[in-house]
Amino acid sequence: MEQAVKTKTKTFTKINVVLGMISAFFIGAAIFNGAFLTTPVSVTVNTPLPKDVIAPYVSIADPIDYTEASGEKTVTAFAYDNQQIESVYFYIDNILKKVDNEAEDGWTLIWYSDVYPDGIHILKAVAYDTSGNQHESQAVNITVKN
């Protein structure tokens, strides 16, 4: 007469969170004919990178502060981000004049200063990255003389 084989299975789970990674360790223990067997299995789940919280940098590269302008003037901004710049907003006298979403030709605004009255006008740029972080440039004072 054959003897029946008795089997018992018990599973233990332990989860550790270390540096943004979740490691799950499953240890299955089986008792087979009086012998205690263990088989460790390791499963690693990578979590997405944390959200970008570093703001971009932007400055008005041209014209420089206290430059005189008349007629058509190209305003150029320099923008940098640790991930990617999404857009640069150009303001004259705190009024939005252009949203530049195309980095290929540089971050620029064509400013027709002849439609502005003579005197000092303030240029600034605000850069936004793809995570929604933003940075405002230092103001650049331009003297319009038409």
C-alpha cells in the first residue's frame, strides 16, 4: 500500500521601501514529507522618477539694459532647464506680447518700438519647463527714441 504524501504551503511577504524603489520579497515555505524547504524570490518594481521641481533659468540676452531703441528690434532670451523648456513668455511694460514655443530659432520677439512712446520701457521674459516650473528674468530697461 502506497503512503499518501502530505504537503503544506505557507507564504510570507515583506515589503521594503528604499530610495524610491519598492522591493518585494516573497518567501515560500513548504513542508514536504517532514522536510522544511524555503525558496526566496525577489521582485523589484521601479517607480517613476519624482516630479521635476527645479525651476528653469531665463535672461534677456539682447538688448542689454539701458539700450536705446527705435524701429524694429529683436529681443533675444537665453533659457535653460535641467529637463526641457516648454515656452518663453515675453513682456513689455508687464503686458504679454508673445509666447514662444519654438526653440529651434531661439527664444525671440520682434519688437516694433516705434509704436511705443518715447521713454523707458521694461522688457522681461518668463520661462516655463515641461513640469510647469517657471522663472522670471531680470528686467531690462530700454529707452525708446523715435
